[in-house]
Amino acid sequence: MKDNTWSRLVATSTLLIALSVHGVRAQEVTASVGIDGSWSVDPEYAGSLGACELVGRKIGDSRMPDVSLVISNGVIQHRFKKTEGISIVAQAGQKTSEMKEADGTEYIVIDYNFRLNTNPTPHEIDFLWNTSDGEPASSRGICMIEGSTLWFAVGLFGADKRPSDFEVNRFMPNYQKSVIKAQRK
């Protein structure tokens, strides 16, 4: 075994042992590791996570900013590349922040915590955040990985029902769920 692989195996085993002592199921952690990383969102499937962002643009402007997801340690960072004439507005009391990469690329960022249940297929995922009033809020969804493609289907903010599929009706806006398709970078 290569040193790097051995180190990752030891670190993962140590993490799983530590988490099991605290009552966290190993399934939740190992599935989270599977979605960790950087993802480029397909503009054809760029529904907002949790239906909590509004992409503001002039009537007739069909442009979407470049959108990416950075997932690590139970947090999803939803990054919208700053684009002239397009604004990103957080809904449901979420906060936005701004960041700048070393190459000068600027992003509007919205962070979510998430909870993942890997028992059902597709997996259940809950996006969690606090409103501007400090109240807990969430959106329920499902997710799956097919090769290097990550899919999310997320219900509306506060909806009791979790989506059951990743289908998108291209001829009529879908107000019951948002579907996101992303490729691993």
C-alpha cells in the first residue's frame, strides 16, 4: 500500500472509532466522504439548493453565473461566480458572504450544514441553517452519486415532504423541488 493510502486509511479508521464512541453512525460519515470535494454545477440543472437563492437578472436574460459546490466536513458551500448584471439573493433568512480566489475570481457564497442518511436509496439529505433571526431552518432532499456526477433534489424551504426523484419538467417550472446536477472537478 502506498504511504498516502495507508495514512488516509488510518485517519479514516481513527475518525470512525472516535465518532462511534460519540454515537455517530459510520454509514453517515463514509457517505459524506463520498460527496466531499469540489463540484461544478451543470447550468441546465442549477436549481437552487433548498430553493433558497434567487438569481436576479433582467427580463429575457437567460444567463446563469458559474456555480460550484465545495463540500467538506458536513458543510456545503454554494459558490456563485460574480457576473455583471446578475445578483444572488439569499432567501429564507440565509446569509451570504463574498470570497476572492488567489486568481482574482470573486464569488458570492452561501453555506449550509447538512445531515446525511445513507440507509435509503437514494440517500436522504437535510440542508440546515439559521435564519437571520437565529431560528433553525431546513430543506429536505435526496442525493446520489453516479460515477463522477452528484445529484440533489431538494424540497422547498420548510416543506414536510422529501422529494422522491430527480425528474425535471423542462416545460413548466417545478415549484415543488430544485434539482442540481454537478460534476466532480
